[in-house]
Amino acid sequence: MDDTFSPVLAVADLPEGRMIAVMVGGRRVLLVRVDGEVRAYDNRCPHRAWPLERGTLVGGVLTCANHRYTFDVATGRGIDPGDCHLVALPCRVDGGTVEVAAGG
């Protein structure tokens, strides 16, 4: 994976407890902001590749809209079931801008 970071969004445009999908290097990426931290994940549910942006985020739990799989967005680990995990991407905030390295 290419570790070149691309600016994608002003951190102020991603409110606490929210998620947003963005394109990075031809890849759809889901950004989430929980407990002041921004994290980036591949926007496809690892179960059946359903777009995670169609799901719901409550607290730190993301629920896929397709089969109701749940994930802890702080870690990307599956909650139910526990063996299905999100694909995390390198993400950072630099000077108020969210940057993601998503490869291509």
C-alpha cells in the first residue's frame, strides 16, 4: 500500500460522533470521529462488501445496514460477530486537515 498521505477533509467538517465517506486515490474511505479521534476504514463491510456509510454510528459502534454486523470504530474490531474486522487505513490530522494513505 502506498503510504503517501492525501488531504481529504478539514477536521472541523467531521463532527464528533459522525462518519463520512470520501474518495482517496480511487478508493472509497469511511472516516469516523469518536472521542476526538479520527480514524479511516475501507468503506466496505468485510462481510459482504456493503457500503459502511449506509450504516449507523452510535457512540463508538458502527452497525452495517446490510446484515447488522457491528464494529468498534476505536479499534476496527468486530463486536458481533467478533471475528469480522474493519480494514483500517493510515490516517492523521495535520494542521486541521484529515489526511489518509489509502494506496491506489
